Amino acid sequence: MRALLVNPAGPDAYWTGRASLPFARRRALLPPLGLITVAALLPPSWECRLVDMNVEPLRDADIAAADVVLVTGMLVQRPSMQEVLGRCRALGVRTLVGGPYATALPGELEGADHIVQGEAEDLVPRVAAALELRDAARIYREERKPDLAAAPVPRYDLLARRAYHQTALQFSRGCPHSCEFCDIVALFGHTPRVKTPAQVVAELDAIRATGFSGDVFFVDDNFIGNRRAVRSLLPVISSWQRRTRARLGFYTEASMDLADDPALVDAMVDAGFSAVFLGIETPNPDALRETGKRQNLNGDPISRVHALLARGLDVWGGFILGFDSDGPDIFDRMVEFVRRASIPYAMVGMLGAPPGTALWKRLKGEGRLRAGTAFEGGDQFGLTNVISRLPAEQLVDGYRRVMDALYAPDSYFQRCRDNLARWSGRRAGARPVSLADLRAGLRAMIAQGVRGAYRGEYWRFLGWAAAHHPRKLATAIRQAAAGHHYITYTRETVLPALQRTRAELAAAAANAAAAATAAAALAAGRRCAR
């Protein structure tokens, strides 16, 4: 069997880093880990080819040459996935669809021949055998959560060389927490399942065998969900780093309570982890209570962030606006919180309700899911599917003000200064600076420091870093380069989109007011006629 694995295109977002990727001569930030994991589950006799539409076009000839096309994707990739399915059907090639979108909303995938709902490890071998016999069912649903200790090494060899700025690895699935708005528990369960340290080492060896050097994203939604397993893993990674002298660094996602475990933080830093993404969500404790994020309520959140920085682990933050308990002051509070926490990379979004989450179920029962508005799953600058307590106009205006404030160049670079001053830099660059890093830094200096509209702020920041923290200058250059995407994307995409949304809301309000006035006049006329 000839299998074509397709990763549909996704829209630009804060996560993509697209405006900064040219500095590193790369086409995408991260590879499709899900697809190369699926490829490893297919029979060894199958011929596999991967097309990531984020780095190369999908040609009709690619589709026609396949016996089956395997497509995955998240909700944010919905338009591209539907296009791929339509092209495959037009060319008469069978399709198998899986991933978060297929699991959450299989009813939207009428164009797919076969659908896998759930995790792939137990289902893909069954589906592959049925496809070979031409006896595959329409839908396959997981019957239990698979044991990750039996998961094979992903097919990193299928990835286009030098296409990705970073690469990805998964250690665990599942999270012990119960945040109302999060779909991780719905997808992967409450009990974190893990791979063995030997499996992780085998995957690191496979990554290194491709010639990749750079940062590896441990994509676990909560890397510390199973702390006992993490404590066993980290010394093994440290030993592997010393033995191989690999040019790899790591970052991941974790819950806020990581800050309460200094020994675990030290072990992560010693293993080569340089940063962690935290779901901080909001400076509003009432919102944390209402959404069930109680792990964020134990202690002062800013002090917890600073404690992580002091131990050598940089912090990136995820934030949400529009909780039920948010008042009109939440926007200024959000900007002030991010500033005081010294977080350069702050991902802020309006509250949405992913299908199947506790939030989605609650709001559906309250009649507060916005009709005709789908949950997108990525950056969303129109209204989400949540009807918020805050008036829509106020929420959009406030969100726009927050993003404008956070990613004004002077504000961004000031947070970088505060961040570098607090970050201990212990093992600053567990991954050493490479020749490719130097070339990327030079390109960034030309684009930002010579041609950039904010070049004054850029040079003032680098000058400050060189004078006050010369040992951290390489990190400062990376922060500045990453900031080019955040600043550019905010100015060119985010703020104009929010302005359009605000204009649409104003027009709708004006039309509603005019209709109400006309109806009142008509009613008055009828009364006079009587």
C-alpha cells in the first residue's frame, strides 16, 4: 500500500513565528508529530510519504499516486482539511481522517471515507489491516486509552530536512487537573500516561540521526502531570546529553504548580530545559475559581513566575479574557500583570468553548453558545462561540487595547529587559550557540536593526543587554528575533482584524437600533390610525 500522509495548512498565529522564520531560513516552526507517529504504526511494507502543506504544496499528482491519503488536523486547520478531502474525492482516492478535529466533530467530515476517533496506537494497525483487505469501516472509535509504553519511535526520517526551526517529542498524555475550558481531559483523560525513559532516549537518538540540532518541544500538555515518572526521566536525559554532547535544548508546557517544586525545576534545567509555557490564564482569582483552575491559586502568581526565572527556567504565559467574573477593569489588570511578571511571550485570547469540554456543556445548558460561530482553536479576532457576561463591544475593545499595549515595541523590549534581569541564566544555553544561530542572528540584525521600523528600540535593548548581561546576549538576540513576529503579527493582522470586528458590531448595533425605531414608529402610526 502507498500511503500519503497530509498535514493541512493552518492560519498564521502567534504560535507560528512566521515573520521570524526567515532569519533561520526555515519554513515552519514545528513538524506534524501526530502524522509521523501514525506513520510508525503503519505496516512496515507500506510506502509512506508525508506532505506538510505548511512547508510545501500538495499536488494532485501526490494524491493520485497514493492508495490511501491519511489526514490529521486540529480545529484551526478545518478549512484546509475540507479542501484536501474534496480534492481526494474528486481524484477517486480513499481518505482516512483522525486527530482532534475528527475526534471532536466527526459529523463535519462527510467527505472522508474513514474516520478514527481517539488516539492512534490501538486503532491505526486495525484500520490498516482492514484497508489492505478493502473491508474498512466508516468509523473507528477508541475503546480504551492506549499504553504509551508500547508506542513506536515516530518516523522523523519522513520530515523534510531543514524545513523546521524546531522539532517535537511527546512523553505523556493526559492531565490530572480539571480546567473547565480545556479539552485535554476530554481527549486524553485525567490519568497521565507516559513513555519509558528508554523510549524517550530512542526518540532523541532518532531526532539526532536526522542531523537536526536546535530546540525540541516536549508537546505534553502538562509535562509534570505524572511527577514520579518525570523525576525518573530527567536524570536519564541529563546522562544522554553528557554522553552524546547533542546540540539539543528543550522546552515544554506545565501547570503553574511546577513553581512549588524547586528540586523538579532544577532537574529540568540540568537536563537542558530552558523554558516552560504556563497556563496562567488571568490575574482574576475569581475567574480561576469559577473555571476550576485551583492549582493557580496557591500563592502569588507573579512570585511563582519569578521563582522559576530565578532557577533558570524561562516562562511563557497563556492568558484568557472574557471569564464570567471579569469586569471592565480586567484589561488594565492583564497588561499590568504581564508587565510585572516579566513575561515577554504572552499569548492572550478571548474565552472560547471547545466542543465536549465542561465549559461547552455548561454554556450550552445556559443558552450561551453563540449561534453560527464555531470554535476555531487558534487565534480568533472575531467573537468566539461564547456569549460573555461583558458586552461584546467592550470585550473586543479591551482585547484590542491589551494586544496593542503588550506588543508595542517599547513595551515588549522592556519586558525582555525585566525577564533577562530576573532569569538566572543557569546553563544559559544548555544548547550551545551554533554557526546557524550566528547566521540567523545576523539576518535578524539586518531586518530589525537596519530595516526595522522599531530599530531604535531594538538597538537600545541589545545595547542594554551587552552592557548589563553580556553572558545573556545570545538569549537577548533570540528574544528580539522572536519579538519580530509578535510585533509584526500584532500590527499587521491582529489589530486590524479586531478593528474590523468592532466596526461590524457597531454596524449591527446601528441596524438593530434603526429597526427598533422603525418598528416603534410603525406601531405608533397604527395606534393613531385606530
